[in-house]
Amino acid sequence: MKNIIIWTSALIAGAVLGWLGIDWLNSLLGFIATVYTRLFQLVAVPTIALAIITTLSSLGGQKETGRIFLRTITYTLLTTLAAAAVGLALYLIISPENLPAEVAVAGQSDVPENLGELSYYDHILSIVPNNVVEPFAKGNVLSILLISAAVGLALAFIKKSENVQVLVKGIFGLQELLYTLIHALIWTLPLGIVAFAAGLSAQMSADVAVSSLGKYVAIILGGNLIQFFVVLPLFLLARGLNPLKVLKAMSPAVLMALFTKSSAATLPVTMRSAEERQKVRPEVARFVLPICTTINMNGCAAFILVTSLYVMQNGGTTLDLPTMLLWLLIAVVSAIGNAGVPMGCYFLTLSLMAGVGAPVGIMGIILPVFTLIDMVETAENVWSDSCVCAIVDKCTSGR
């Protein structure tokens, strides 16, 4: 309760400071927010790698590992599919009208250069590493996941020689050191929350988040809120878990995700909240959460689907039910392959739309409001990760 009060107070203080509109103060707080984002990104990459390696090296040869992995993939697919389905339902109910042609054309200038020329296969290829250093240097979390899983499994099945035991102990020692650094960073996080909240408040005051695409934004945000407050709690209730208790335990991670707009950067807070506040077994949290951070993209699936339908509709594509269901499947698969790509949801959707010849200029119209959408989606993604982790822990522990 003490931490919740401190974090809430920091949130309110930051919102007030940003609303004041003092230029030098906004610059200072923006600098602090950037520092915190960079620090969490710094620890996120080794957190993913070490968590996967140490967990698989310990559990790789046990039957429980397969159960944990299967449950994780199952609930990841179910929650991601549900998020896309909610987005589709709202799209059919609200039925946004087409934009004027001149508006779509004007948006072309705001589309980032050359991104429309990339194919989805290019994004998939970026996941497959061709050397060990590049994924860590670029923060490509899915590539890091693949490398770490391979190393962890190799350590699990390799003959336990003296050299291997020394290597494993060294890796576990690095993980303990990393968690000490993370604990110190989280202890100072209220200052970061003040800075993050001030930045958001200043943007809202400057009308950065205001858009004429009211119905489109309503579908995206409405779908995220329904998934957050209705669908995911139903998954928890179905497994005998109290959604309010889980949300209270994981609230630091959800709040952190809202401001950083990065599930990977939030991972250290997510893991610590799961282990210390939700009381998830460490071997489950350290295995499930890095995987979910990489592939469990509820908000991204909904964004890709709704945005693709909206852009194609404006391009004159007939959106019958089979077409919509096909794109629902495409959105789910695309969201899973999204990890490691900066502004992944936006860029992947842009690539998909360029590939089908849709008017990508509309993506330029969407870009100014994507910051707000990205914040809500990331918070939903981390909440979904937390739910899947809690469910897997419950299913595999017999509690």
C-alpha cells in the first residue's frame, strides 16, 4: 500500500507540473524521463537473456518445462485472438466512415520514408540472427529469446563437467547482480514517474493527442479497455484467480508500461512485481514473462486488424466477413512476429498496407495519435503478460 501511495502521488505531481507548461521544467523532466527509459532498456536485454538461460538450464530436462511452455503459448494465443476479435466486433458496431480523399493524400507526407517499401518478410528475417552480437546491440528481443533458449537448453542437456558447472554458476551470479541493480533502479522510480507523467500532461496540453479520427480512435481505445477490464479478468476468473488482487500486485508494471511504451523496458519491473507482489514462483516468472514480453501482443493484434481494415476500407476494398476473418488471422500472426521492431505495430501495419496497395497516406494521419494508442496498448500488453503468468503459475502448481 505504501508503494501505491507513493506512485500515485508521483503520478499526480507529474501531471500538475506538466500542465503548468513551464518550458525549462518540461525540458528537465523530459531529460529525466529519457534517462529512466534508457536505463530500463539497458537492463531489459540482459534480464531477458539471463532469465531464459538460467530457467532452462535448471528446468530444461524436466517434464514441468514442457507444461509451462505449452500453457504459456496456449494462453498467449487465446488472449491475443480475443483482443483481435474484440477490435473486429467494435469495428462492425461503430462502422467508421471513409476520410475525404484529399485528407488521405495529405497524410502521405507524414509517413516515415522508405518504411512502406519494407515487406513483412523483412521483419521476420530480422528475427533470425546471423551473429551473436547484433541482436544484443540492437535490442531485438525475439532474436535474444531464440539465442538464450538455445544456450539454456544446451546447458540443461550438456554433460555436467567442472567447466560447465563453473559457467552455470557464473551466469547465476550475473543474474543476482542484475537483480540488485534493478532493485536500486525501482527504488528511485517515483522520480521517473513524475517525469513520465509530466511529459504526457504537457503533450495533452499541446493537443498532440487530439485527432479528427474520432471513431477510429474510439474503436482502438475501446477495444483495449474492454480487453483490459473485461476479457482478461474473465480469463483469470476461469482459473480461480481474483483479477483485482492480480491487478493490485502488478500495478507497478502496468503503470510503468503506460509511460515507457515498451513491454521489454518494463520487463524488470514486471518480473519483480510477479515474484514479490503476486508471489509467482521464480522459475515460472523468469520463464513465462520474457516469452510473453516477446510474443504476447494483445494490443498490437487489435491495432493491426482495426487499422488494416480502416485503411483498406478507405482504399475501396470490400470488407466482407471472409476478408475480415482472414485479416484477423493475419493480425494475430503479425503481432506475434512483432517483437524487436521499433514502433512495431505501426511499422508492420504500414508494411502490410503497402503490400496490398492500400492508401498508406492514412498511416500518416494516424501517426500523431499513435503515441496515445501506443501507451494504452503497451499497458494492456503487460497486463496480459501478467495474467498469463499468474494463470500458468496456478495451472502448474496445483494451487
